[in-house]
Amino acid sequence: MELPREKAIEYIKAAKLSSDNHSFLNALTVYVYRTAFGLKAANVNEAVLQNVLAANPVHERDSDNLPECPWKCLVGHWKLTDASGNDAEVVWKPVGGDSFLGLWKGDSGEATEVVGWRSDTKELVATGYGPNGEYWEVVFTTVTETMIRGRLVHRTPDGAIKLGIWQVTKTNDNEAPTLFVGTRNGEHVTEKGSFQRVK
């Protein structure tokens, strides 16, 4: 199947707007690029492509009317205590635009996090990497001045996989309780914690 270049661009935009299945969408993007330029492509049929496009309609960016992030990052030095009593400290610093760099330090070592605002989709995204294969990504789809909530994927330093919904609520300038509801290695868990300002 050969796709017109304009149609391929539509599929690419749709793929970028979805985060339900990263590996499939990455493969889809490669596919449409290759077909658009007349290269041999993988076996992804038109019906699959149309379903992805229908589920992720393309909304053009209005560059003159992009909202600022309503949530103001917890800039400064904070301590996070979770339900198991594990403590970690983080310093978040603004690094330009609606983006922030978080430098974490805990019992397992140091980690680095980047937090950024997607102005067209109104999502706040946090991605981090730490020791022993640790990584995490949170796509906050609910973003207000006092609360963020979204999908979390986290591989912990001890190899556990956490999947679920993570929420952070600012109660004042010095405290922000957290709530995670999801699974850890397939077992259902509910975990409460809290960010406390250090300085």
C-alpha cells in the first residue's frame, strides 16, 4: 500500500497525540514515513491506520492561543515520604519555558527528572531516570492550580513495576500530599505519601 504524503502526515500527527501504546505508535510512525517516501514498509493495513486516526483526531495548534500551565511546579527543595517510610529529596529548578529539572537523592542513589508542559494537549509530563535501571514517566492529564493527576509507569530500583494513577495535591506552600492507586508487579496497591518543603 502506498500512502499519499499528506495522508501519511495525518497519521504521524495522530500517532504523536496518543500515548496508549508507545511501541505500536513508534512502529506506526516509521511505517507511514517509509510509505510516504516510497520505501518498503511493514504489514500495517489501512483499517488499522484509520482506527488510530479516528481515535486520535488531529487538532491543529493555535500558536496565538496556547494556555500556560496552571500548575506551578514545586520549585525549591522538597522531601518526599511514601507509605513504606522511604524518603527521598528533590530540588526542582526552572530551566526555561514551562519546563523544570528535578535532581533527586534517596537511599538507592541519585536520579534526574525533566518536567514539561504540553501546551496544545494541556498535559504535564514528567520523565525520570535513576540507578539500577530505575525509570518513570507520568502523563498528567488533569492539571489545575492545586492538583495534578495522571498515568504513572515506574520501574523501581529493586525491579518492581508500578502502573496506575498518581495524584499530587497542594494544600499550602509547604505541603503536597500524594496518592497512588494501581498495581505493583500485578498486585493492587494504594499508597499515600507527602511532599514537605525543606527550603
